[in-house]
Amino acid sequence: MSRARVIILALLLALTPVAAQAAGAATAKSAGTPPAATEKVVVTGDHFVVDDARHQATFSGNVVVEETGITLKANQVVGLYGASGPSSISSFEATGNVVLITPDQQATGDKAVFDPKTRLLTLTGNVVVTSKSGQVQSTRLVVDLRTKKSTFSAGGGGRVTGVFTSE
């Protein structure tokens, strides 16, 4: 397998469980699981650059990451990996019109950052999480994937707003 393909696979394996959890943040149910070894993950974008010197892989321009039941869209997705190679993803960052979609929910924001060591996903900038049962808006959402705790917050004197519909 070429080094670029290994980097892509490692980046996507780190990315897909995060997308599922982030989109599931507004309710208690989780929308997805990590892909099985044989499951396809498809990434498309206008450009793809692997910079081994900087340990960075970048997809840019209308990036779409698709795995069964989960879609991530962004203007750019950057994965950083350690000196031991692409199997050691240290972080990923999706920027520009970030959308995380599952069958039950959608989360949007300006930027999503995932740290595999702490298992924290942070979605910032005009955060909106929408499901059948309602919508939550804030400027920041932090999802702890270990505890499955989601914390919405607003800065600059703003407020977190939730609108819920009874089923």
C-alpha cells in the first residue's frame, strides 16, 4: 500500500467515529461506530497534498468524507501525524463550512478539531446541532468521546439556545 493511501486510511479511521459522535451530541443516542477493516471510506476533494516533512495530509476544496451512515463536509481537512508515521494521527482539523451528517442528526460549525489522545472533539463558530427533537445553537461544542458528555457554551456575552419539540 502506498504511503499516501496509508495516510488517508489512518486519517479517516480517526475521523469517522468523531463525526458520528459529534452529530449525536444533541441527544443521548450515538449515531455510528468506527468502520470495520473492510468497510469503505470514500474521500473526495478538489486537492490532496501529503507533506511528509511536516507530517501533514491535507484535503481541500469541497471535501466530502463518506462512510456508511456518516458524512463529513468541509472546505478543508488536515490530519497531523507523528514521527512514527500515519498510524499515529495526533490531530485532525476540518475548517470552513463544517457539516457532520448522520441519519438522525446534523451538526454544523466553522471548525472541528479532534484530539485522539484526549478523545475530545471541539466544534466552534456558529454551532448548530439539529435533530427531529430540536435544535441547539452555541458558539462552541465540546464532546468528550470517553464519557459521552457534550458541553455547549457561548462566548462574548452570548447564550446557548435550545429549542425542543415533544414527540
